[in-house]
Amino acid sequence: MPLVVAEPAAAYAERPRLVIDASVVAAALFDEIGAEAALSWMRGRRLCAPHLLDCEVANVALTKMRRGFDAGAVRVVVTLHELQPLLHFA
């Protein structure tokens, strides 16, 4: 006889949570060393982040612009703003 479970699978079992910080997001957004690893960690996960993540990433973008990194770094802030609905701030 098959096992019948009346409750749906827990949300964390389907998409485990992963707490990310600005360094992981910056690596992925700016295609830094470790970007592929960062993306693979985040793929398929429910992302949780500190409530200041957007400010921290904006600071990284501004610092990179001041140091001569691609001026398109400002787009990162816009991209992060678009991702906010997917993040669960802790």
C-alpha cells in the first residue's frame, strides 16, 4: 500500500533557503572571480538577504565606478531593484 501524505511538502524542501550578502551578489552582478560559484549557489534557492543589501550593493557599484570600472555599474542598482520582490529580507 502506498504512503499517502495529506500535507504538501514543506517550502524549504522544495526551494531551500540561502542567506546571501553583498559580496555574493556583487560577485554575480559584476562578473567577478567566483561569479559562477555564486550563481550556482543561488540557483533554485529561496534567497534571503539582510535588509541593507541594496545599499551595500549600491556602495560596491559606486566604488567600482570611482575606480574606473565600467560606468554601466549603475545598471546593477536598477537590476537589484528589479530583483527585490524575489528576495526575503531578514
